[in-house]
Amino acid sequence: MISVNVAVIGMGLIGGSLLRALATAGHWVIGYDLDPATRAMARTGAAQAPKESRWQVAPSIADAVVAADLVVVATPLTAVSPVLDQMAGAGFAGLVTDVVSVKEPVRELVARRLRAGGMRLAAYVGGHPLAGRETAGFAATDPALFHGSAWVLCLEQETNLDDWLTLARVVTGLGARVVPTTAEQHDRVVAAVSHVPHLLAAALATAVADPLAATLAAGSFRDGTRVAATAPELIASMCGGNAGPVLDALDEVLGRLDEARDALDSDDPIGAVRRWAAPANAARTAWPRGWSAPRQIPATPEALLALGDEGGWVTAIAPDGRTVTAARPV
Amino acid sequence: MISVNVAVIGMGLIGGSLLRALATAGHWVIGYDLDPATRAMARTGAAQAPKESRWQVAPSIADAVVAADLVVVATPLTAVSPVLDQMAGAGFAGLVTDVVSVKEPVRELVARRLRAGGMRLAAYVGGHPLAGRETAGFAATDPALFHGSAWVLCLEQETNLDDWLTLARVVTGLGARVVPTTAEQHDRVVAAVSHVPHLLAAALATAVADPLAATLAAGSFRDGTRVAATAPELIASMCGGNAGPVLDALDEVLGRLDEARDALDSDDPIGAVRRWAAPANAARTAWPRGWSAPRQIPATPEALLALGDEGGWVTAIAPDGRTVTAARPV
């Protein structure tokens, strides 16, 4: 068990839950949020927490990062740029990660700043815990939110492996499963399995404007539109912030819906829809898969990225940092 | 409380649950299913049920309908035609309803048969309980399945109001809320809030063919694809059996997704997606609505259909059949 001094910038559902989870895991933690009411709520929460797992709340980003070795940027994508400005202004020179749901845009923001100078980061490792909910704000936070969740940590050409392993230790210490992949692969994949589902839910949700439709809407509508209740700002930040990959993934779904259209418009709509729906039924009933017994693999970028490509994950890092405990779906 | 002799043809999730619910409500009930294993399971279930709420299981459709006043056709759409043939062959001359998820096609099958002669039905009243699940078969049946569910009973120009009220008494006696509307309106509305959601779920479900995608898929994928686990035969029967209205509803959703595509492809994708997603968020967070205090309305076709247009429902029928207890969303 390592203990790290962590600053969490942004205390919404993800940032606030992370603050509490890190404190519970024994790290020294300090949080900041632009919203004074959120800071007040977080201070009250800290006072009510057990003494050994309290966190602090800073009045500014500069105060938050001054004693931190690691900063977690837990704001919406649109706020990342000003947060990086203020961290640079405060002279922060440690390790940075984030929990933003798109990874290439954040990586580019950091790289542009490093190229322009004025920032003295030791390293940046992009992260994304796959643990969203349709609720928001500090009041909805849960220190157990990440337990059993997948948590992407990006492993790029430029990534320092020791920094990646440090973050992987912190994240696996919260009970999450670390998935090694690149920002590019991450953005392509979450476009398909997370961002496009939000667009489909939103496209469906307005059907209940008709009062009879609102009364007859049942389980398939309820579940198919659940994430349309997500704040439009968050949907926009996810989908608009990942516009290229989301367009590609949306076009794939639109292609399948065009096939469904052709099936409905054919001479034998029942038979044609049955043939069209069969592969989807097979894919959905086979998901989620089980997973292999844990085994040790080398802690090299090649082995870790190969694991990620297979949909595998890391649950622990050996004390010497030479191997990791890995599992994969079977 | 009235007691009716009911035959239920088809003992899958809906038919089997109905058999049990009717028996629990004190009706004399007999069931039939084409599948001998289902009949055996239903017989075992009856033997294990409390004596006062047992049902019988018939070896044929003719045996099932011989002593019935009311027959409920609870088969897939594709089996309705042969079931009607056998009912006609057995000389059944009572009241018929069904629980098929599309209403115009069943209405046409019945009307064609009546025009051709050889069928001596007292009346047909189309029905649809909005109480599906992604599980299937007699093993999944639940006598409380309809409690609180909406249950459409079609009220057409040709419908005999007394027959409609008899069925409404039986259905409200199971704890369901009866929604009066026409087959045409029903098919249009369920296309949008039930059938198209199944197509969207199926179009999304194959995304997890990529192993990394299967690992990163979380809540939005799980809920957005839940009904893709429905048997392809059922999805085909619902969507293909209601092809015209489903095409119209699918085109509306495709139109909204094209707007999302334009938003993603614009100069300001985040702002454009936020504006696009806002009405969906408002619609989804306002659903489901609350409802008014119950009040008595006249049991006339005009008043009942106006109630249905407003998304309202009937929870009880006055003993004299002149008024019904109604509520509507507020």
C-alpha cells in the first residue's frame, strides 16, 4: 500500500466520489470545486467522516495543488483548459491525471501547453473511470463508486511507465480494474458503447410528448431512455468533445438501422426482422462475459497494451513493479 | 366481482401469467399451449397452487374453448390465424380478446374470417397488456405481472360497448389500468415507445463484438441494449407485424439522429449537441408523470376515447355499467 498526496479538482459525482474513495484508502487528499456550495458540502462531509479518512477542501486551485504529488482533473472537458492554466500559474510540477470521458482532446490540451512552455509537469497519464450515473453533484457521491468498475489508464508512446504504474497502484487500490489502452482506441470504443447510447436515448425520449404514448411507454422505453436524463451539458461534453469517433460509431448504428428499415419495408417483414435481430440477440446474451483466473504478466508497455486489446485488465501491481496481476474475458 | 369462464390459448410469459392471475382473481380458467412441455409445466403448477385458485390445462384448443365464455388468444401474431381456425372449427361463439402487441393486424384477421363466414363470434375486443419482460416461457410467469400495468382495450366503431365493459371489468380486476383507444392509435403509439426501442437496442448490441468494447461497456450500454436480449422471434413479431407504423416511428428517430449528426459535424459540436439534447432531457425527466385523483366519467365510447387520447385510464366499472372510475396524467 502506497500513500500519495492527491489533489482532486472538481467535486461532482466522479471527483467527489474519488475524493472520498482516496481518503478511505488512506491517501492524503484535498479537493477543490469552482462552486462554493459544493465546497461547503464537501467540508461538511469531511467533518462527518471518520477521522482516519477525512479530506480537506481548498479555497483555490493554487491552494489545492501546492502540497500535492498527484493532481486529478475531474472537471468537464470544457473546464480542463482554465484548470491547467491555474495549475501552471501555481507552479505545479508533479504527476497529472484526469477522469474526463474523452482522452485525445485532453491529451492534446496538455501537449500543446507543454510545447508552449510555462508548464512543468512531471507527466500526464490520461484516465477514465467507467462509472457514470445519471445523477450528479457532491450529494450523489459514493466512495464505493469505483469498486469493480473498469478504469482506463492511457499508455502512449510518450508515457513514463513508472508514472503509469504509480497511478495503476492508486486506482487498483480503490477496487477498480485498470484497462491499459491508448487515448485513440479509448475514444473510438467509448464512442460506440457509451456516447452513441446517449444519443439514441435522447433521440427516443421525445416520443413521450404524446400523452397516450407517455402512458403506454413501459420497460423498453424506460431503460432505452434512462441516460437521456443525464444533464445536456454532460452529453454535449462527451459526444461533442469526441465528435469524430462518435460520428463514425453513429454512422455504423445508422447503417444497421437502415438495414432494419429495409427489413421492415420488404415483402416478408417478420422474417427479415428476425434475421436482422438474431446477431444482436446473440451478442447481448453473451455479454457480459466471464473472466480468466488472475495471472502475472510482465509490466511492459507491449504486454499491457496487448492485454487491453483483448479486453483484459490489471488488478494489482507487484511491489517491485516488474509484473502485474491480470485477467481477461473468456 | 364478476366470475367468467375463460380459456387462455398460449401459456408463455403473458398467457401463463394471465392464466394464474385470472385463477387468483376467482375466475374459472383453462389453458392450452401447442408445446407439450409447457402444458406439463402448467399442470404441475396448477397442482401446486392453492385449491381456490387452480386452473385446468386442456389437451387441445377445442377442449379449451368448449366451456368458455371468453377466449384470450395469447400466442405470437404468426399463430393467431391457425388458432382462430381451430376455434371456428370447435364452434366457439363467445367473446374473444387477445394480448398480441399489435392490434390492426389481429383485427383484420378476425374481420376477414367473420366476412368469410364459418365463425360465430359474439364479439372481438383487441387487447394489449404493456407488461413484457425480456424473459419468456411458463417458468417466468408471475400472477402479479399485470398489477399497475397499462392494458389497452380497443374501442372501435364496431365494438359492442357491453363486451368492452365486461373485458374492462375482468382486466381491472387483475389490478391493471385499462387504456381505451383504437387499434390504429395503439399501433402508431407502441411503434414509437416500444417497437422502435427494440430496434435501437438491437442496432447497438453488436458493438460489443470488439473485446475492448465489451470490457468498457457499462451502464449506458447495459440499459440501452437490455431488450436486445428478447427472442428475435418476438422482436420480429412486434416490429415486422407492425411494419408501417414502425417505419414511420423509426424515420422520426432517424431524423433526430440526422440532426445529432449535423450537430457533431458543426463548428461548435459541444454547443450544438447541448442544444440538441436539451428537449430530450426535459421530456425524460418529466416522465413518468403523476396522475389525477380518480373521478367518475360516463361509460360512453366518446368519453372513453377522449380519456385515452389524454393518456388516461380506467380502474373500475360501476356495477350498473353507466360510469367508470378514471384517472389521467397531470
